[in-house]
Amino acid sequence: MMKGLYIHIPFCESICHYCDFVKRKPKDDYMIDEYLDALEKETLSYRSHFSTIDTIYIGGGTPSMLSLAQLKRLFEMLKEIKPSEYTIEVNPESYHADKGKLFKTYGINRVSLGVQTFNETLLLSLNRKHTKPQIFHAIDHLRSLGIDNISLDLIYAIPGQTLAMLEEDLNIIKSLDIPHVSCYSLILEEKTYFYHLFLKGLFKTMDEETEALMYERVMERLKSFGYEHYEISNYAKDQQYSKHNLLYWTLGEYIGIGAGAHGFIDNHRTYNHRIISTYLHTPQERIELQTRELNIQDELIFGLRKMSGVHIKELEEKYQFDLFERYPKLYEMMELGLVCEEEGQLKLTLKGIFLGNQVFSIFV
Ligand code: SF4
């Protein structure tokens, strides 16, 4: 069975006010080099899987902040692998022509660009460091190299953002004709600068009504621009889905390498240490057997994230059970109009997309 490989680069040049990912500002270059040493060791420990890896995803953090030499070292570690999809996350301010050329040399064929918004005032409020021209430059240059498979990350429900500002972002996306968009609402997470402000009464999240309106607007607009809404937060043109992320949602196997990374192989979930200094000498924190119960739960929770939903018969045959007998609350969810059954698929309705967590909670 083909697998994915996720590699985490936990370094950023500056820390965004909303971010709770595993990341830090590196003290110096030595710190990154030391991390790459550990990464190399961990990567090699999975060498026997290399021939079965079909997707690589280098995420972060900010992988593109590594120097050319560090990036080269990283790509060298992986060069034996011949994936059909090879993605790297890039922040526009750390993109340079030489880095793009290096991506091309090593077969990277997909870039996930951390845009968040094109509005420079909002970018500043998030502590993002790029400018609008830097976004356009990165896209143009990647395209000139033949790396057309570009995904943009977009955030909505940013405090201070109006519907008109969101519309502007969406219109720019339309004009750029980008094949893939991931769109998330800003979530107030603990241990972030925004949370620190919130505790002091200096930060107010957007009201739920406006947030819902924005989500609806994103869906409507992107659909009208020719995107298929294929996962709660993801949109693709011409079926240019994220193959790697689809593995997560379909319980496919993937290896997770790097601080805080997790994987799913041989029916086990692996969890790496989040603290970089611990990761350096002991990458893995724990490994857990995925029981049949957990598999059913994950099939439903991840599966319903896809707009195509879950094929009821296939799931019942795979796990030898009756879905509605096991989860009688599904009838209630149907009555509430949160889920529906269409051509044998169990799916979230539009209302269910907004109240996804309420639906997912019945499977836990
Ligand atoms: S959002 Fe991305 S760039 Fe910003 S701090 Fe988090 S990982 Fe780094």
C-alpha cells in the first residue's frame, strides 16, 4: 500500500500571533543543523518504507526559512524516494528564486503558500512578515519554473476583517487562478499572543454570526470560481486535491518525521516529542495500537470531513457492523438536518458543516 511521508520543520523567523503549532525561532544556524542531524537519523530509520512512499509533505513551522544549504541537505535525505506528489510549505517572505530552482531540481511539484490574507493591514495584525507583492512574486516565479500546483492558505474571521476585505481576498484568488485553496477560520488558541491579549481583555474574537457568514461567502465564491469544495476547509480546481491530506482523511498510511509529527503505520499511531531538545535524542514519544473501535471512529470523523462523505455499505462490510445500530444518534442528527444519506454515502449537510463537532461527538 502506498504511503505518505510528513516532515516537520519547527522553525520560523517570527511567531504569528495566532499560532499554536510546534515551532520556535531558532537561536542560530547551529540549532537548525543539529535538528537536521536528528531528522536525518529518523528519516533513515524508515528507509525500508521508501519504495512505498507516494507523497511527501514538508511542513512547519516554515520550511522555506532554511538556508539553501540546509534545504539541499534536507532534500538529499529524501532523494531516493520518488513520490508522485512532493509538497513544501513556503512563506512568501522567505521565497527566493534560488530556493525555487532547488525545489525544481529535487522534484518538488507542489507548493503550499502561507498567504492567509492579501490585506497588508490584517497581515500586520497577525504578525505575518510578507507583503502582497512578495506573494505575487513567489507565485509568478514558481510558475515560471513549471511548479503550477500551488495551494494557498487563507484565514478568515480575523479580528478587524470585514466581509468586503474577505471578498477582496477571494477576488484576488480568482484572478490568480490557483488550483487549490485551504481556508480556515482564525481560532483563538491557548499559548498564543492573541490568547495573552484575550486574557487581558484586549482581544475579541469575531461574533459567530459574522464568522458563519464569512464561511458561507468563502464556499459560495470559491464554488462560483470553479472550485470543488472537497473537504470542510479545502477547495480544488480540476481535481487537483491534496493527495497527501487525502491520506489523512481516508485512514491511509503515513510516516511522521520531526518534532511533534505523528504517523499512522501498520495500524499504529506514532507520536513524536514536541520539544525540540527532547526530540534530538529521542524522537518518538509513544506508539499506540489503533484498535478496531478507534478505526471505526476515525473513519467516520475523518471521512465526514470530506464532502463526498463515507460509503455506508463499504464501511459496514469492512468492520462487520451496522452503522445505525451502533450509532442510533445518527437518526437524531438526520432529523436535525446535520447529516444526510445520498446514494449510499453518509454526508454532512451545509448546516452540519458548521456544526461538525456536534456530529463528530456522537462517534467518540
Ligand atoms: S503560522 Fe506558520 S509561520 Fe506563523 S508562527 Fe505558526 S508555523 Fe510559523
